[in-house]
Amino acid sequence: GPACVWIPYAWGRCVNGLVWCNTGGRFGPFEGQIFLAELMFGGAILRANVERVNGVMQGACFPFWGKGLMGPLTMTFDPRGRLYVGSITEPGWMAQPDRGALFRIDWTGEVPFEIRSIHAQPSGFRLVFTNAVDPRTAADAASYVVEHYRYELTGAYGSPELDRTRVEVRKALLSANGGEVELVLPPLVKDRVYRIAARGVRSPQGAPLLHPEGAYTLNEIPR
């Protein structure tokens, strides 16, 4: 079947272990999401939310952590909701000394200001934030930049991002609870990765998003 989530190459070049967050909220606002260990790209962790649309799985991915984890290879949550990360480096492929390390990431209890998830809509995408947003910036279409592209499967290693196209944001509709925004776009195109940046969105206190961008793999358009 089609890939559920395509990860931008600039974010992840060698994703290995993954773990599902089922900590009962002990790891912050990301319950039910998938965390992915990225070995090569400076040592990072990505996260993804997935959904079923017209019977097909698809979803979005986001940067999560990139603070000196060497080469994350495998991850697991302990019963207290702490994330353990096993990391390695090696001299041949990674051109680094042969090392290994174990890291633990704890949630401090403070909710980070992030795009929690992205969901496909018949006329665009719904962004769900981890906290309430500033209404003025969130309802301004100019706060968002959207583009889409596709990959081509061949016998060669990798694929460039083909047919990259800027997408007009026609409207940004803020929900009544102040924590969600629906982006109204021109007709969606199947089998594309939509890169959605919300760099202009601020919190009520004026803070920017910690990671302002997500990438949604659109296999199916909701009916």
C-alpha cells in the first residue's frame, strides 16, 4: 500500500526505531502519536499523527527533538511515561567515532507551544495546536505558507522533491475554542506531500511555535 507518512529528507535521512505514545498523558500532549528515531541527521527525534481517510492510512510528521542525542536508533517509554533513547555512532557510514549512549527525556509538566496534529479536510487542512493561539495571528492567512510536492519511486537511491508547487491559503478559520485552525485551500491534489508552515502564528503571550512546520502525506482526500 502507499506510504502512510513521507518524512522530508532534510528532517530524517535514516529513521530506525519507532514507538507509540500510550503513556496516559504522562509525556505531555502527544498521546496516541508515533515517535521516530532519526539516526543520521544530527541525532533527532520526529513525531507523527496518523488517521484513516476513505479507508487509507495517512498523516503528518513534525520535528520533535534535536539536542545532542548522537544517533538515535531505538526508543521506548517506561511505565512512568519517560522516553528512553538508545543511540550509536560508528566511523564508517557516519564518519564519527564508535560510541553508544542511553538518554532519557522527561516531560517537565509545561506544555510546549506546538502544532499537535494536522488533519485532512475536504477543502484543506485542520491544524490542532497544543495551546490556545493568538486570534489575530492565527486567523490571518498570511501567517501560513503551504506547498506540495511528490516523490518518484525508481531503482536509484532517493528522489528529489518533484513538482514543488506553492499553494494559496484562501482562508484561516479559527475554532470557537481558540486551539484549532482550518486552512481553506484550492482543490487538494492526491499523492502529494503538503508542507504546512505556521511561522506567523503566536501564542496569546506573543511566543512563536517551537516547531512551526509539519508535512502531511495526502493519499486520499476526505469525502
